[in-house]
Amino acid sequence: MQSHLSKKATINLGSFYTPKFIVEIAYKMLEKHTNLGEFLLFDNACGCGDFFIKNIRYC
């Protein structure tokens, strides 16, 4: 959960942010099967951008 929202606000707003360790696991799993530098990331919900930022680091 992002620090700018309280737990109550997160629940009330229906906000969900993928924990950074989950983003890391997802990229490690993808890395085993693909060349991530060859793909374009589209995250239409983007949230706080953790998947987007991680993707930039792979390029």
C-alpha cells in the first residue's frame, strides 16, 4: 500500500497497489521466458507506476 493513503482510505477508495516484491517476482518469472527488452509495456491502470518503472530498468 502506498504511504500517501491510510488503510481506511485505501479500502474506501478501492485502491490497490501491487507490492514491490510482487513486481520483482513477476519480472524474474518473465525474464526466464522472454527477452523483456523486446516488448512494449502497456499498463493502462498504472497505479503508482511500479511495473512501469521496473520495465524501464530492463530496457
